[in-house]
Amino acid sequence: MPLFFLIPLFTGLITGYFFNKKNDEIGYIAGVFTAISVILCLILSPWQVQLGLLMLVLVGSNQLLRKIY
């Protein structure tokens, strides 16, 4: 399984980490870049990773709904 989909994820996370403390426009731009890179990473990831994330979200949402009701 090629791991090239991790490149935008790590780039975005590193950018978001470095500019997390900034209150300027550069901090907002870095936040938008991080969100776009995470979405791009999810699109480029193999189907096995996407299926695993989907199962994680479904199990997590079921547990949250049980706590609420």
C-alpha cells in the first residue's frame, strides 16, 4: 500500500502546529490549509483506511448516542 496520502496530512498538521498560537491572518490561513490537507488526505487514502475510519466513526457515534439517551 503506497503511503503517499500521508504527505498532505503531515504537511497540514505541522503547519497547523507551528501557527497554532498566531492570532493574525496567517494563523487563519494555516488553519484553512490544515483542514484542506486533512480532507485531501482522506480522499487520497486507500479504501482500507477509509473503511477503518468509517467503522471507527460508526462505533464512536453509537457509544455517544447511548450516553445521551
